[in-house]
Amino acid sequence: MNLTDIHSEQELANITIALKALSDQNRFRIFAVLMTGDSCNCELNDTLGIQPNLLSHHLRVLSNAGLVTSRRDRLDARWIYYAVDREAVKKLKTWLGEFLDPVRIQARAVCGPEGQVFPSSTDIE
């Protein structure tokens, strides 16, 4: 089984974008806070201590990756609330569960001289 057996090339591209977005420590921290519920800039800033301009940059990256959504307050449009996109998280969780399933790990012969002597890597343990 290879990656294209699991999902299409477009899905792999989307997952790669999401994982790249989460690979930054600040974005990971922002995402972790948002996983507990909707939040505004000021709350995220107070919780994480990230400068406002840097926070906006990271939120934009998470949003462009399809992981975070935003909406304006219905009573005062100056307030913006950020939330995790539940569908995106559901897809990422499913994909990672399939991708990181230990059942996928198969014993097989290595390609070098050792593989000629020992048919599978489990034979030398």
C-alpha cells in the first residue's frame, strides 16, 4: 500500500499543506487553543502572548491551510472570532489514523547484501 492507495493526489496536497501549517510551534499552540473552542484575537493574545501582527500572520496561514475559519461578531463587526474547521480536523484525523496505522508496516527484505542472506528484516532480530 502506498500513499496514493489511501487518497488522491489532491487530498495528499491538502494534507501536506495542513501539516506544514501545524509544523510551526506558534501555529500549533494557536490551533491547540482553538481546539478548545472559538476565540478572538485579544483572547488568543492574552493566552499565548504572541504579538498581534505575528498572531494575525499565523491565523492567516492556518486559515489558508483550511484549518481555521473566522467570522465577525453579529453585534460589533470589529470583533473577529476564530474557530477550528471541524470537517478539516475530521478529515485530517481520519487520514492520520490510516497513515499511521502500525498494520501498514510490513516485514520485507532489504535491498543490500543483507537482504540476500536474510529474506526479511525480522529474521535478523
